[in-house]
Amino acid sequence: MRRTIYIGCSFGYKTLCSLIVLRVLAVEFGEAGFGYLAQYMAFLAIIFGLSLGGATNFLIKNLSVSHGFEKFQNEISVVFSYSFIFFCVMALVLICLKKQLEEFVFFSEISWWVIVYILILFYISNIYGCLMAATLAQGKVRKFALSSVGGSTIFTLAVIVLVWAGYADKIYLILPLSYVLPIVFLYKSYEGKIKLNLVVLFSGRRARDIFSYSLIVYVGLVSLPLVSIFVRENYQSLFGPVSLSNWQVAVKFSDTLQQFFGMLCAAVLLPYLSRNIHNFNILTWGIRLGGLVALYIPLATIVLVFSSTVIFLLFGGGYETSKEYLQYYLLGDLFRMCALFCSYTLISVDRFGRVLIFECLQGVIYVALYTYLPVSGEIAKVGFAYSLTYVICFCFMLAFVFSYFKRRSN
């Protein structure tokens, strides 16, 4: 419970900082410009979501059951080596796709130094990923929470100062820092060395095991976030930049909620399940999931009832229509949260194939519903598509969990 409180408090503070940043940017860039900036923010979420080559939770899981300092250090070095190879591949991809990035993400020509800058920060995020995994695996949730608070504080102040000083056009350089600033507070959290160990990586099945897990992350980031970028392009062409910005307010609110739940799963649920999976009880598991739902529903109801006030306080005037999108996203997030709970349960028992199906389904179902659902109006078009996507995904994931543990008990 204490760990959950630490995570909850730190993320509550981080959420507050994120909302302050969003309000500052929404007011500065206006109803039309904010939608374009959100596209860049979505791109950063995809890039830095691939920190450690997508193997962050895999490392947390393995470190949670590692005994002995040498084995602990080897696990970190192997995953860091994998992330270095992934970093080299990503550098080539970003260099080759520079023109596409200018067209769909930056909406203007950019210097090569911007690409280099993002790659440098991505490399730093790999080191941060190792430190974060080591901290959480050792149960130092308080230290991790404090690092999150410190990083969020510095980032928020940097954005405010930048806009106040009249350099809002440089915001593209500041936004990536939000993913690496916590490293300032974790650099002494791990006494071992983080080093390349390609020999061990390619011995046995280590590289394949890491790739098997990371494939879930790759597909997940392509399936929904990357697909959503192109959906936003279509949506903007149909309904204009103002409608796009109103929709993106609901999307950013939803993303913040999912970041919290993802952090809670990685910091608390995954280590707990990995250590206690042999004593798994489906009834206890169901009670925990039910408790999560019981906590979410009143909070979502409060947000929905006071949605007009919440949106005005967070984003200012001009975004009133966002509350109509928000009701669909709050419903969809309930089922998305439950589906992720099932997903992390299956990850703890190495059922990567089932989790991979979930990640594939998100994008496929969302695009299919967005394209073919017989509803009219810009709000219902994306709202129903999002909500129904996660109702369907949760049904699949719940069936996977029950089928696996039923066979295991026989």
C-alpha cells in the first residue's frame, strides 16, 4: 500500500505539472496551433516509449526475481546492449525519414541538428531506463517517486520560463527533456556498472527473449499511437484544425491517465505478480481488478460532471467542445485500464503471444471502427471508435487470462 501511495502522490504531482504545461501551451499556441503541437508530442511519446529498445518492463520483471549482485548487473548490461543496437537502428530510420517527419510531425523544414538532439536524448533515456528498472526492482519506490517529482518540476519551470521569455518557438527542443530529466535524481541509485555486453546478449536465447518481449512494445506503439497520427491527419482534413485541437484536449487527458496506470503496473503490479505468480488465485486477482474499477468510476464521474470547469481551468476558454469528446474517452479508458491489467498479468507469466494480439487489436479495431462505423459528426466518429475499441479488447484479454489459468490449474 505504501508503494502505491508513493506512486499515486508522485504521479498526481506529475499530472499537475503536465496539465500546467498543457494549459500554457494551449493558451500560447491557440485553438488551431495546439493540434499541430499535439502531433509532435505524440511523436515523442512513440520515440521515447521505445527507451531500452522497448524492454524496460522486461528488465524490471527479470531484476525482480534476480538473486545476487552479479546476476543483477548482467541483466542490466544485456538489456542495455540490446538497447544500443536498437539505438543504431533508430538513428538510421530517423535519418532516412527526415522528409516524412517534416511533413507529418514538424509541419516545416527542420535542421539535422534537431534529429541529432532527439537521438542524444534517446540514448540518455536508455541509461535512465536502466536506473529506473534497478530502482523499482530493488523496491526503492520512494526514490523513484522523488525522481519523478524532481524531473517534472524542472521541466514545468523550463516550459513556463521559455514561453514567458518569448521563445515559444523553441518548445520543440524543450519537450523531449521531460523523458530524461528524472535521471538527474537517479544517477546514484545503482552502484553497479552499465556496460555493453554483446557476447552475453547473443549467447543462448537472450537476444531472442528480449526481442520477443520488445515486439509487444513495437507493435503497440505502431498499432495505436502511430496509426493515430495518420487518423489525426484525416480528421483535420475533414473537420479543420479547431476541431482537431478540441479532440486533442480529450486525447491528452486520456494519455495522462494511461501513463499513470502504466507506471502503476510497471512499478507495483508487475514486480508483485512476477514474485508471486506461483501462488496466483483468480478470485484474488478479480477482486483487485474490481477494486481498481470501483476506484476509477467515482473519479471519472466527478471529472465528467465538472468537465466544463475542468477544461476551462486546464486549457482556458475556446475548448468547450472538448467535454463532448471527454465522455467517450473516460468510458473507453475504463476498459483500456482493465485490458492493460490483464496484459500485465500475462506478461508476468511470459504469455507474450497473447499480449501481442492485444497490441495488434488496438490499432486494427480503432481504424476499422473510425472508418466504417455508421455514425455522423466529428465527435461521435472518434468517440465511439475509441470506446468500442477497448470494450472489444478487454473482452479478448479477459478470455485469455481465464483460459490460461484454467489450463494451468488442471
